[in-house]
Amino acid sequence: MQHRDDARKQALANAIESAMQDKSELELIIKATGRREDVARQLERIGKVRRFYGLIPYISLRCGFDYAGILVKATSGDVEDSVFERTFRRIIPEISRIDASSTITIHGVSAILLEKTKAALWNLDAIGAYEAQHYGSGEGVSVAVADTGIDYTHSQLRDRFGSDKGHDFVKDDGKPFDENGHGTHVAGIIASSGYGVAPSSRLYSVRVLDGNGSGSEADLIAGIEWCIQNGIDIVNMSLGSPAASSALEDICTYAWQRGMILVAAAGNNGYGANYPAAFGDSVIAVAAVDEALNRPDFSAIYETNDIAAPGVKINSTYPGEQYANLTGTSMASPHVAGALSLIMSITGGNEMLEEQMKEKARRLGKPEEFGAGLVRVDRMAESLQSGYAGASLLPRYLRLEHAAGNALKRFTGEAAAEMKRWLP
């Protein structure tokens, strides 16, 4: 879309201007259509190549504002520095696009700590989760949470993890622990034993945001790429930015075309695009509703909204064996990720799931506010069971046989053996 390209150009200009005023560095995301290794090697002379993506033809470069400005002009044919042009003459034709790596945030969600509760939760009741859990609960489905990390030692979450917890793209290690709280809360809505929509899902923590809830778009792209390479079924992204690079759009399209389900928060700015939710077909954009099923003022109105889910005063898990109440489209998105995980554990695949979700949603109002309406996972599960001509009476091991096909691709030998125990 032209307006998206215009927004990217403006974001790049703003990023360079801001870095110039602060005398600081910035991160660029560069599309190199030819010899990327050569391009990266040459660019190391003016900065640090942070990310070299394997599935899309991009690299990320952190450099000073002065070099960034010269590089952008040189690749657009507007040469002002002949020495620079001569030095990088070989690689300039290989660079077809330069975008700024935008800052990704969680929109300043605040938490209210709570006591653990055993009472029914309005949010799970509203989407029919309790009824749907009679049919399935996410067995054999992998869900990655791209966020601030997860407290995978929490008693309500630890059984949802295997030996591979995911990856930390902030520290670049294999210990993606939550230093904020947001990601643990989101994970709890998806799969915690007492607060989750699909409490048997396999969770992976993909940490792309720091302890302040802020991160680099370049790291989010790397996180999505990791999910593709590791065969993740569903990725939840309760985060966003008003601008996004072509690389982020391309990796979302790449994932979607290969069957991965991407779910993202529509945004808390009241109106307008929040990326990656606003990319359209490749990402399911989730708006929020309150307990009365009304749109809260913060929930972004935008043409790409697909579905709505509870997002006001949501109780869930929090780091350090705690529980908290949070509000935002960040909370709405994992309800949908959990609902789709639950349904996948029944069907054994993701074909037409988004279409079915929209068909079975409860209509609420204008599509730009609520999408197709409130997600109703109970209606989805019931329609599937009736469609199987009595499949609601199938014994548990037949449903697990569907799940095992996906689970065996990822689980450790021990977990796989446990799954096989249920097969005939």
C-alpha cells in the first residue's frame, strides 16, 4: 500500500533526524537483493550488523546518524559524498530498500496485583472457554509468546514448557525469562492451568522486549523467524508500533503462507494502525471489549481489525508466583491465540480456522471496531464436533492422535513417548 510506503519513508527520516539531535546511533533494516554476505561485510566498516536473516533478504545495521543519512542518499542515487560512493560502489546496487527499525512497545500497560482465585473468570466465560475445554485444551499445539519473556517457573505455567524454553533476542541466549510481567500475564491467558483458554498448549517464550516493555523491530523479526524455523503453530504478539518496515511485513507474510497463525493486539491508541496487527491477511488483529461487551475507549478502531476478545480487567499469572489484573488489547490477543490452539487440538490442523472463527463470532457492531465480533471458542468447538458426525463421543486417544502428529515434530523423546501412550 502506498500509504504504508509513505509512512516508512517518514519513519526513516524521523529516525535519522532524532539520532542527529541526540548525536546517537540508530538501527536500519536493509534489503539486499544480491550478495548479502558481501553487503554485510562492507557495511561492518560503518557500523555493526546485528541481524542477518535467513528466510528473508534483509540485514539490520546499527550505525551513526551521519553514515545512515549518507547511505540512504547514496542508495537513492542522490550522491553527496563521492568518497563514500567510491568506497561502497560495489554494494550500493545490491541495496534495494532501507527502513528504520522502529521501537516496539507494550503501550504502557499497568498491573494490579491480586490474590489467586478459583472463581470463574468473566473473560473465559464470555468466549465460551469453559464449555470448549470439554472438547479440547490445546494438546499438541505449540504457541509462542513474542513479548517481555515468561516466568516459566510459575506453578501455573511450568508444565506448559519443555526443556527448550524458547529464545531471548534481547540478550541472545536461551533463557527468555520475564523481567517485566507483561509476557507472563499474556502467557497465562493462553495456557495457564487456572486462567488459560487452552491449558494444555505447549508454550515457548520468545523474548523481544526488555524489562521496560520496549524493543527493536529487528529483534521481533528475528523472533518470528525463529518461530518459523522451529515449527511453531501459533505466535501471539501483544505489542506494536505505529510504523513498520517492509522486512516485518515480509516475514509475517512468509510465516502466514507456510501455515503459521500470527495473532496480534490491535493497539491501545484509540484509532489507527498498530503493526504488525495492521498488516491485513497475514496477521489476525484483535480488538478489546469490556465485561459488558462494549468497546473500551483505548481499543484501536481500524479497517484491519479481525475479531474482538476480552481486554479489560483480566486476571492472569504474574512473575514470582503472583497474579495480576491488566487491561489492554494486549490481553485480548492471547484469548484468540488460546482459542485457536484449543480448536487446533481438536482438528489436528489449522485449515480455515480464521474463517470459522469469524463465522462463529458473536456480532457486536462496526467491523472497524470489533472485526467479525466476539470470539466464541465454544461455538467453534461444538460445530466441529457435530461436523464429525458424533465425534463428540470419540474417546480421548483419537483426539490426541491428531495432536501427536504435530507434537512429535517438536517434543523431546520423553514427551513424545508420553503422547504415544494414548495412541492405539
